Amino acid sequence: MLGSKILEVAIGIIFVFLLVSMICSAIREGLESWRKSRAAFLEQGIRELLHDRHAVGIARSVYTHPLIYGLYLDDYQPRVSARPLTALASGGNLPSYIPARNFALALLDIAARGTGTHGLASSPAAPVLTLALVRENVLNIENGPVQRVLLGAIDTSGGSMERAVANLTVWFDSAMDRVSGAYKRATQKLLLGIGLVLAIVLNVNTLAIAHYLFRHDVERAALVARAEAVARDTSFVRGAGEAQYARARAALDSLQLPIGWDHVRFAGPWETSVVRDASGATRAVRELRLWGNVFEPIVGWLLTALAAMLGANFWFDLLNKVMVVRSTVKPHEKSPEESSEDRQTPTPRTVLVTGAGPAPASVLDATAAAGVVVMAGDAPRDGPAHDPDLETDLCDVKADPSTPLTPDEELPAAHGGVA
């Protein structure tokens, strides 16, 4: 039962982490819609990919190309700050996503026809976009590393334009994987900060919640039942940020847990207690309790913030896995393993009780409970007690001295016997 109790406490903690992570993710999405930091990370990733960190050459040409320019409003305004990007960096009016094929075609078109969109480059008399034309005018890129990439994509395409485009999209996607990793790390740092603020504001102390669930069986059982219902609902963690926030906040407020500041008594690191000495007099004693009043809440808040950093999907998947473990532990506790079905019926033992008259009733009752059959009889007055087996094995028969005995070598061969 102790293992099951600890498992249920873990389920309750995971469920709280799930709700807190959903709230933090919703807040993060709200900040993203305001700051558009994904666009900032994408723009910086394209600058690094095209070896144009200041966006004065090919990076600007790509962003102003009609295939890309139609993805955002207003003019291209690159980020000018030299500080590293954070999850709150502003992306301005730039697009948060650029299709890889659009990027590849824009790059090939710039190499073949230049950066201008007026005159011959945009007239019906413009040359057809071919790989030969791209190779011939590759110097329009004015960027040595990118020119080498274009020539390599052409050389490995086997003369196929679609193959060349596919080569460039693979190059672009590999760079975007790195950009996605950087954005994810920045998002986790922001979630850690949001989770810490939320844990302090709402007083979501992981250690206090664990202690409470371990001591209160009814509340723990109700929380586990609620978590089990949520684990079966795959749509619980889905939805837009605002709806997700409202759903998670309502669920967190409905839990009967020590969350919030209403039940907290602000005592500071010092606690005063009244003690009685040997003479019966009482006096006040001040004690410094740093763990319970200072460090425990801080550790509990940090644990909540670290949990929020992992995201709602992580805790939802973990909740389902723990529920599977619990479903295998519970039946084992309710129905312990039965003993072996290979039972043998014991053979009752027969005991001869000698003496005058029948055996006493107390002896019969005791021996019957033990599976012993009692037989009453009279023992001979002179000699050993009577053995009932002697009547069958004839071991008590005495040979006549005058009767000749058959030698052993003349006896017939024995068959069977005991091995």
C-alpha cells in the first residue's frame, strides 16, 4: 500500500505540473503573438545561412524578392541590434515562416535574372529560367559562399531543375533545424521565468503539495480520479492559447490543494514558542527555522518552474505512462497471487489407541481436526503393544525348529519389488 500511496502522490504532482505548464504555454503564446520572436529567429537564421549578417546583400535581396515579399507587410526592416536573440526579441513585420521551395526558387531567380524587378528582368522577353542561365549569371549573387552552394546544387542535379530546387530546399531545411533548436532553447528559458513568477504569485509549492497529498487520503483519491479522467481526454492540452489558459486555470483553482496565499501564515525565519521549565514557569523561545519558513518555499517554487519549462505535452505523456503503471499495480494489491493449484490431499494417519474402553471424546476431536483416524483396541497384558500390520506381513510368525527351511539359492526369482 505504501508504494501505491507514493505512486498516487506522484500522479497528483504530475497533474499539477500539467496544469501549470498549460498556463505558462498559453502566456508564452500570448507574448509570441505580440513580439513575433519566431520571425526574428528566422530572419537571423537566413542571414547566417546566406553569409550576410548585416542584411546588406543577398539576404536583403531574398527578403525583397516577390516570392518572399508577399509573405509580410510593409518594407523589409532587418534587426539592427547586435545582442543575442531572446524569446522576447521583436520580429517586427517579418514572416514567421518561409516555405523552403519559395526560398530556393527566389535564390535561383536572383542568380539568373538579378535583383531588379523592373525592365527586362520582368518583361515577356526575359530569358527562361534554366540551370544553364543560373550558372552563366551566378555572379549576380555577389556572395562567394552562396555561389558555391548554387553551383553544387546544379552540378548534382543531373540537369534537372526540380532536382536542383530539391537540393536547395534540403540545404535550407537543415539550417532551419538549427534555428528551431535555438528558438526552443530560448523558449525554455522564458518558460522557466514565467513558471517561477507564476509559482510565486499563485504559491504553487511542489513540496507543500506533496506533503499535503501524502497526509490526506480523500483529497489524494479525488485528485487521482480527476487526473485519470484528464489522461483519457486527448483534447485537454489542445486548443488556442486563451482557451487553454482558461481551461487549465479553472482546473487548478478547483483542486483542493494548498495553492494560493490565503492559508499561509507569514512568520518569517524566526518562530516563537512557549516552553515550560522544570519549575513550571513558562517562557518564550525564539527559534530560527530557515528550512520550513524560507528554503522550503523557494525549493518548491523552483521545482514548479523547472516543471513548467518542460512543457504541457511532456507532462501529459508522462501522466498517461504513470496511469498505465498504476493500472498494473492496483489489481496486484487487491488480488494477491494465489497459492499453487497443485494441491495434494493428505493421507490420513491411523493411530491405535489402546486401553480399556473407547477413546476419550477429547482425543477423537483433536485427532480428527489434524486428519488422524483413531482406532481403539486392547493391548496384550504380557508383551509389546499390538501392531495391526503384523496380521498382513506375518512378521510375528515363529519358524518350527524341526521344519527344514528352503535355502535362499533355491527360492524362485523375485519379480517387482521396491527399487
